[in-house]
Amino acid sequence: MMTTMMQKLFVRASFSLRNQKGAQSIEWIALAAVVLAVLGAVATFFSKDENVGNAVSNTLSDVIEHIGDKITGN
């Protein structure tokens, strides 16, 4: 029974590893989740000091705006 279960698990894992459809989307979603987690941690850390928090927020807004301009060609 254990051998059969391990064989089924191996077959499922092998299929999942060979199936690359949508892998890039999942990577981008994971990267976005990490970035949001880091931003949340930074915001929480600096929430006591409004000047530093505002400076970080303004800098991140500028970076995001610059990236958006590059994507849209402005």
C-alpha cells in the first residue's frame, strides 16, 4: 500500500514538474507577494516616525511611477 501511494505521489510530482504552463505567471505573483510583504514590513517599522515613513512612501511612489512611464512609453 505504501509503495502504491509513493508511486502515485511520484507520478503526480513528475507531471507537475514537466507542466510549465503558467509557471511564469506564478513566479510573478510570488514576486509581487514578496514585494508587498516587504513593503508592509517597512511601513509597519516606520509607522512610528512619520517623516521617515513619508519619505519611503514618496520614494516608492516615484519609483512605481517611473516604471509605469517606461512601460507606457511616456
